[in-house]
Amino acid sequence: MPQDELPHDPLPDADATRSFPAEVPVDVGLTLRPLQRGAADPCVRVTGRRAWLTRRTRSGAAALLVEGPASPFLPGSVRARAWGPGAQEAVEQVPALLGLGDQGWSAFDELLAEHRRRLPASVLEARRRHPGLRLPAAGALSVGLLTVVLEQKVTHDQARHGWRSLVREAARGSSGGGTPPGPVPAGMLLPPRPEQVALIPSWRWHTGWVQPAQSRTLVQAARRSASIERVAAACPPWDPSAAEGLNRRLCSLPGIGPWSTAEALQRSHGAADLVSVGDYHLAHFVGQVLTGRRVDDAGMLELLAPFAGHRQRLVRLLGLTGERRRSFGPRLAPADHRRR
């Protein structure tokens, strides 16, 4: 079976199964795709309206399969199946994972209607074509921080390779503890435990194409994972003011800045108003779609200001307009020193 192919039903009986009514349209693939770090992500595989995720819960490891409604345009039913000691807990996390408790989209749609004459038609069309877009609140903030640290100031290929290497290295040193339960697609592994990350030797980071500054930040974040999860648990999902408060606290961690915290909280808490300031491409793209010209971070924030409280919703929507990012300079071609 190819590494990214999903097993076909019938699957073996799950340890926990539950169906959730979705009172709003939900597009499972579109909603969960930001959680997947590349096509070969060992921990998340999204295909159509199906998604496999490996999870570490308080009850133990779990493999979770989420299947969305037949139509992403209409309310329907979401089916969740999970295997492993953490199966029941993983299934109970599905409504938050899919953003089903997020009440902010109605207010956002009102803002779209209010500003419709100032917005390009492509933005309004994107909302019409994708009513099932939601903001996931996936939890596991400490793991999310690991993934975004690996994306700091590197290319897409470096970041994806670094995440795969980290997961595999953690699994290699865990006496089989990286193997997920259940009938997962080939190549899937459990997310790393913080203590595994903290014990990875420096030379292994090097072979994983992870820069020294990144590995130092990863180890520090892993060592503080318990406190990170403690403060994260006190922050309700989809609450802009709570997410901003947690954002400020996370920025006190060495090597963690506003870009990293925004990227992590957008996925762990559905942070609807946090914008990834400092992104190499985002400001240019927002300016391109909304005005037809490049802007810097300050210009981007000015353009997004009318949507305060929902700025990340608009950013996600801009990415669905079909516009491609224009190239304004040479691409970064980093040297590969892994074999030296």
C-alpha cells in the first residue's frame, strides 16, 4: 500500500465510535488540512472528507479516523472512530477538532456583508464555495509549538523533513512506543513525547536538517511542556481575548516569537484573530488579494483591521480565492549539510 493511501473499509472494530450532529456545514478536509505538515506527515493524513490523526491523550495513545458529512455544503453527521487506550478521549475531542463549537462565523459573515463593496469578488465567492470551512481547536499546544519551531526561517522542504525526522527519531528511541494502535495508513507514527525530544543528541538534530537555534528552542519548549499545557488548558477555544493573553505568555519562552505563537494557537485553540505577523509571504499575499499590490506587516494589519476579532478567518478565506502568490525575488536555496 502506498505510504499516503488510506485503508479501505471494512476496518476492524474500533475501541470507541461516535457520531456527532453537525448543525452547520463542515468540510473535514479543508478544516483539518492546516494540521498536516506535508503529504508524508507521520501524524496527520487528510484525504477528501476523511482524516487520520495519531494522538497522545491523558488516557494513552490513540489512532483517530474522522469522516465528514457527504456534502460540505449542508449540515450532516460526523463519524469518529478510534483505536487504542486513548480512543474514548480522542473521540470526545472531535467536535473541538472540527470547530463545531465555534460561534464566530455568523458575526464574520455579517462583516463580509457589511464590507462586500470593498472586498474583491473572489473573497465573497470563496466564502460561498466553502461554507464548511471551520477553525480547528486541536489542543496539544506543546506539540504544535514543536512543528512551528521547525518552520522558523527555513524552506518548506526543510520544515517538512525536520518534522518527519523528529517524529521518527522519537519513535526510534521509545522502545516501540511510537507505533500507533489501530489500522492506520502505512508510515504513520505517534507524535513525540516531550521527554523524547529533550533527549535527542545534537548530532541527530543535524542529520534531520534542523538548525542549532531551532534544536535549542525545541529542547527548551519540550522541557516546559507541562507548564505550557497547564496554561493552555485554561484558555477556551475560539476566544480572541483569551488567545491573546496566552499568546503574550508564550512569547516569553526563549526562541518563541509572535509568528510562532500565532501559528501554533491558530491550530490548537482556533485563534480567530491572531495573524502570523513576520511571515515571509503572508503580508505580500494579503495585499495582493485585497489591493493588487504588495504591503508589509503594518499594511496587512491595516487592511485586516475592519475584521478585528476575525482576522484569521479572513486570512484563511483569502487562501481559498484561487489566487497564487506572486514571486518578487529569488527563492531561498539553503545548503544541505546533513552528510558533513
